[in-house]
Amino acid sequence: MGLELYVGNIVDDDLLKKADAIVNPSNPMMKMGMGVSMAIFQKAGVDELEAYTESTYNISYNDISRKNEMKETEIRITPGFNIPCEIIFAQSTNLQYYEHNQYNIAYEKLLKTYKNVLDCCIKNKYNTILLPSLATGHYGFKHTDVAKDVINILKSYSDRLNIIFVLYDNDIKKIYKQYLI
């Protein structure tokens, strides 16, 4: 078990072979998004994965009530289809939906999302997971603001789980690496 900071493509075939699950930083409707989500959907098979989420979770973009969409901090699991491991959909907090004075509320929900992902992995007896940085892209959190607490959470689970924390580039890795000590 352990924690590794990895720079590269989260859907690299060699990396995927090591994992029991890959975490998809999902949008509430479990549809293909941008960035990591797009890479995971394209690798898994967009049509198969979207058809599965629609039928299993009764989600449709045509449903304007959005009653079955994922809620903040919620976790859902799907098969990997063309990916050789399961996909964990994690609905993080979108900072853009919070007022400036609500930052701490949003931040606590982000940290809870990480914990929910890791608890899900323990519950499902996964040994190795591929985990991107959550909510630091379109959802608005800054790596510099979340790195310390994220690393502390990951370290607290690394005795029970092998976590490969997949980051976009070496500059971002440096931000997180300083808290590994």
C-alpha cells in the first residue's frame, strides 16, 4: 500500500493495468465532460458508458427536473467497459456555485468527496486506484489552496490502499509533493 504522485495521462494503458478502479471527476448528469472525464469516457467507450449511466441511474439530459443527478460528495460505480477496471464517478463541489463567504462550506464538501471516494475503495476491497485532483479544473479550486489537506487525507488512507494520484504536469506535482514529508 502507499501513495504515489504520478505525472501523465490517467488513461495510459500501463497505468490502467495496475488499477482496480479509476476515479472520474464527474458532472452531475454522469455524461462525458472535459479534461479527465473526457479522457475516461473516450477510453471506456462514450456510447456504452453513457447508455449504462442512463439506464442504471435513470439519468437523461432530457429530464429537466434533474432528479436523479449526482449530488455533491456522492459516489457511484460503473463498469469500465474498454477500461480494465471499474470507474468511480465522484461528484465534487463546484466552487462557482458558492458565494465568496461560503468558501469554507464548499471546501469541506470537496474534502468529504475525497474521503467518500477512498471509503468506497476500502468498502469495495480495491487495492489500487487512479485518482486525479478533484475540482481543480473547471470547478474552480486552486491546487495551492487544497494540496496540504488533500495530501493529508490521501496519506491517512495509504496504509490500506495503494493510491496513484495522477497529476497534469510537474509544476502541479511540486505543489502536492511538498506536503508528502
